[in-house]
Amino acid sequence: MSKVFEDLDLTENCINDIFVDGKEIHDPVVQVLEIIILNKKKKKINTCKLSISDGTHYYVAFLTSINYNLIENYSICKGSIIKLTDYIINVLNGRRLLIILSCKVLRTDDEILTIGDPIQLENNNN
């Protein structure tokens, strides 16, 4: 069962719950560890691949192009704490992919250190 770390603001074990156990977690709070901008020059669309962490595990998520402004205006940066207010899971080639449809930025500060000691989630079967 996921719970929010009271002092750290992250939803404990939500990465495992979502990707491995297939649970739908309401409004999970995660930390952004890395941002990779994916440019689709022909379509002139920018989208982002994020590494998100719950303090225990981290995994890849994708931010939709409609939310790209959160990256452009530095609302989301490395270390940011975000609440996933709407997301979907797509399965591609047996891997679960988290697509962030909307999120709320709770804390933005490029000085925020990584919370916990997260390891990459290995088991991502559907």
C-alpha cells in the first residue's frame, strides 16, 4: 500500500505499485531526477522523458507535449517535486510506460537533493 512520506512529501513505493503491481495510485507525489528533451523536428513537437522517483525506486515517465511549457519556464527541473494529477499507463512491447497528462508542481528548486537512495525499477512486466 502506498503512503506519503510525511517529512519528504513523496508517495512511498508508488513506482513499484504502478509499474509492477498495476495499481492505480491517486495523485502520487514523486521527485524528478532527470529530464531528457525529445525533439521531433518534422512535427515541431517537443516532449520530455523524465526519470521519476518515489524515494525507493525510479523509472521513466513521459510528459505530454501540451505540458512542455512546464519545462520551458523551469517550473519542472531536476529535483522538482510533482504530484501526478492525471496519468495513464500504456503498454508497449511488454513494458509499461507512464504518460503524465497533467501534474501539479509542489516544489521547484534545482538545489533539492535526491530524496532517499532510489534504485532503478527492474521488474516492469505487464
